Amino acid sequence: MRALPAVRLASAGLLAAGAVLAAALPAAAHVTVQPGNATQGGYTAVAFRVPNESDTASTVKLEVNLPMDHPMASVRTQPLPGWTATLEKSKLDKPLNAHGKEITEAVSKITWTADAGTKIGPGQFQEFRVSLGALPTDTDKLTFKALQTYDNGDVARWIEEAKDGQPEPAKPAPVLALDKAAAAGDHHSGDAAATKPQASTGQAAAASDDATARTLGVVGIVVGVIGAALGVAGLRRKNA
């Protein structure tokens, strides 16, 4: 009976270890835009990154809806072996002017469909690249609502928009943040733009390494406590 407190301590340690490991697991993957930011008024190439979240089904279609409240005159897809891209256009309420030409309709939806024998299987992801422009100058972000279809008929609807002060929704829509263009005469803007991605990448890598080290440290401490508790329990049973 004297060993009971030690057993309880070991059980508590196991529960703590489980909580730590659960916290260390990555969040569910989302359909995202990579990179996540571009410059207002410019042209950019982005990739819609699509992870396969199912353990039993494969992704065979992706539909991306472009924001028609901020239409873009130029939308082009990069060829991707095994996938067929289809662009749908919609009439514009207000025509665009692109290089002196009036544009009355713009791409409103892109659909990638897997050819026979092609799929994004469990544990895999795929990137679908698109060239976009000119990006709007009157908004700080573009939201692309997306539908991901699996070969078992399931559809993941990445259409929820995040709201300020609210937790991230379960199925957030991909978002491209738009930065203001550098002001004319800013001689340092080019250098800053060139160095910012590398700095961000380094900081992200450092943060990731630090988080991993902390997690492993906590897990090590918990495992040590469990081992000590079990050792004490064993000695008490032996001496009983």
C-alpha cells in the first residue's frame, strides 16, 4: 500500500507527458498561398499549396475562386504534369484598364483536375502555380476560397474568412497579403526588400528549432520524473 503514492505520481507523469506531446504535434495542414505576401499594383507568381489530409483518400481536384471584388486582368497557370487546368471568366461590373486596353471580363475561377493515374496521396502535397496581376492597390489582402475534392467524394471547403480578434477558423480560405509599394526615392527599399525574406526565413527556422528544443526538454523532464517515480515504487514494493 505504501507504493500507491508513487504509482499515482507515475500516472500523473504519464498524463503530463501525453499533454506535452499533444501540444507538440503540428496543427492540421491547410490549403495556403505561397509566398503569403506580394506588392500592391505589381505582378507576382504564387503557388497554392495543397496538403492531403486524409489517411485513406487522395486529392483529385482543386477549385480556386478568385476575388471578383478585386479582379485581375492577367491570370495564367503554370503547366503541371498530370493535371488539367481550366480557367473560367466572369463579366465585370466595371471594366479594367490594362496597358491601354479595356478589359470587360476576368478570370473568376481556376480548376485543376487530375488526369487518370494522378493524385495527391496520403502524406503528400502538391503546389499549383499561378501568375497574377496587376494586383489591386486599394486592399491589403486577397482571399481565395478553395474546394479540395477527394477520390472518395469528400470535399474540403477552404472558404472561411478569419476575423480580427477571433480564433482561426477550422477551414480558413487561402489569403495573400498585399504590401504597399515602396515610395519613390526610397533608396533603401530595394535592399530592405532583398534582405527581408532571408531574415524572416532565418527567424522562422530559429523559432522552430527553439520550440523543438523546449518541447524535447520538457518531455525529457517528464520522462525523468516518471522513471524516478517508478523506481521509488519498485523499491517500496521490495522493502514491503
